[in-house]
Amino acid sequence: MKKSNTLGQEAIARKGWLLANRFLLLRRLSQLSILVLFLLGPWAGIWILKGNLSSSLFVDSIPLTDPFVLLQSLTSGHIPLLQAFIGVALVLLFYIVVGGRVFCSWVCPINLITDAAAWCRRKLKLRKESIMSSQWRYWILAMAILLPLFTGVMTWELINPVSVFHRGLFFGMGLGWILFFMIFLFDLLAVENGWCGHLCPVGAFYSILNKISFIKVDAINREQCSDCLDCFNVCPEPEILKGPVNGQKKGIATLVNGMSCTNCGRCIDVCAENVFVITTVFNGENGLKKVNKLGGEIK
């Protein structure tokens, strides 16, 4: 296998900088827009989104509730209002359609920090084999759900970086800056993609929804792969690409169906050979001929 000297340079040369970074730019627009919508209320009196990512009201009428937060509330012995259950149903429906871990790559503000650390690792050439199992996040998820049974408190929400970030927006970051800096250093110096890929129980919770989600990434044109490894180098969960990209001789399907996939689209961005497309579970493994505006031609 050959390795490209600079990540994504061949894709930029062939497709242009904008197309070679379109999903990254759209993700940043999504993350920042959501933050702005929350801030428009207290800043300008325009209440499009009221609350935070744990629980909010859209246009003052549509409830949105994080299912993981509601589950913690139930195990702590607190029964939420009916409105919270309606909000959970709406959020679950959305993520079942688009993919659970879309929250991690398109919504979560902590992704800005971890992506910055990953970029620094690549520039400083600090990449190395992981020394920590990605299964830790599922154990932490279990503890986050079970601890409230004994404490009566949603323990995880006291230290959840996402919750800390949103509280900091309205009341000042304070010690939150230390928490965010520790996450950055952990990802930079200790474990590659350490927080999101190995520890975060929020991502672990939403990854479970990926098993039944409809929208997927598909390596449908894997026969065109030039083995540059750019997709593996940029993917926050590279293990999930091994089968779809390299499994042709073993008869492994091209659909990236791993629970950990964040549908971030960076593999599509950096691939000069247009191996990947965004598709659905209904088309993903049929090889249907169509043009997908987000990912290129499916052959």
C-alpha cells in the first residue's frame, strides 16, 4: 500500500479545495449554527431554540429531549413530564433516519476540540497504535446509567463536557476550560481519538442507534481504490472501513455499517477516486446506478 505525503492533497488536486472539504465545512456550519440558535435568545431575544442539547424547545412549541439524559433521569428516580417523552420520540426518530452518531460529528460542540487535536496529531506526526480499547465507552455508558440508581443523581451530567459547554455559554466557562483543555491534551498526547472514540458514553449511546439507521456511507466504488490510506488516516473510527474498503476478496459488503460510524463524510472528502458515497440501507448493497449529489456516481 502506498501512503500519500499529504492528507487529501490528491483529492484537492482533482476535485478542488471546496469539494475536497465540503462535508467538513458543512459540519462546522451545522455545529456553529446550532450554538448560535441557542444564543440568539439570551443575546437578541429571538427564541428559536430555548434550552440546551439535553432538553430544549424549538420555536417555543416543539420539545426536543436527549434520550440518554431522560434514561439517566428515570434511573435516578425522577419521572419527567410527558413533554420530555415526546421530545425523546422526536429525537430518536431523527437519529434513526440519519444515524445516531451524526450527533457526534454534526451537533456536538466537543467535536471541535477533538477534531483540532486530531489535526495537530497529524501535523506533528504523533499518530500511533491505540493503547486503549474502544469498548471502554460502553462500560462508562453502563455506569452512567446505573450510578443514578444508587445516588439518585444524574452523575454523568455533572461532568458531561457537552453539558458543561452549554452551561458555560450562559454562565461562564470557569473550570470548564480546564476540562476542555484536558480532553484536547488527552487526544493529542495520550490516545488518538481518545475521548470520542474510547471514553465518551454519549457517543456510545448514539452508536447503538446506528444498527437501525437508514443513511449510511458506502464504499461502492472500492475497486477504484488506489490504497492511498487517506480515508483511514482521516476517519475518527478507522476500524469500520477495513471490511467495506478491503473486503472484496472475502465477499464483505461495501456498506459501512459499523456502529461507530459518525457519518462525518470525511472519507468522501479526501478520496480522490470517489470510492465512497452517501446512500441508504435500501440502496447501499445493491450497486444501483444512480447519481448521488453528495457523494458522486454510484457505478
